Amino acid sequence: MKSEDTPFEGGPMDGRVLPVLLGPTGQPPKTYRIPVPDAAGGPPTVLVYKRAPRGHTRRLGIQTGWKYEYSAGGEAGEGKADGGLKWPWSKPDRPDAGQNSTDG
């Protein structure tokens, strides 16, 4: 498999460049999770980084690559709004979906 040297910004990995495996489309994964072992032997802490464009060329605006930015929220905030699959036949999430206005 191919890999690409990808820079990390923010958090404990700030300034480091790691080789990240590319998927079948030639892009790195949208999220990158790094388990950090606990010194006391407890469960590991997971650092979560989100993929972001590294930059664009001046003339044509073509994307130059990817970087990872630290997500301080960790696992929170994942789901459809964060780039999950959105099928055309799926209904939008509505807070009043459980209430029926024709009760009576």
C-alpha cells in the first residue's frame, strides 16, 4: 500500500510528520486516532485528529495535499454532520419526530 508523509497540527503531536497509509482513492482517512498508553496501566487515551486541506495553489486553486488538525473534543461530534454517509432516502433528523400532531 502507498503512504504519504502527513503533518499534524495542534495537540501533543504538533509539528510531527508521520507516514499515513492512503486508501484506494489515494486519500488518507478522514479521522486519525492515536492510542496513548496510560502510565498507571489504565485504559489508553485516544488522540483524535481530523483531516483538513494543507493548502491550495495560487493560480488554479488546486489542493496541494492533506494535514491533520487536533480535535480537542475527541470522539464527540462524530456522525452524519461530520462527514458520515448521507443517503438520499434517509429522513433528516428532527427534534419533533416523536410527537404526532393528529393525536386526539
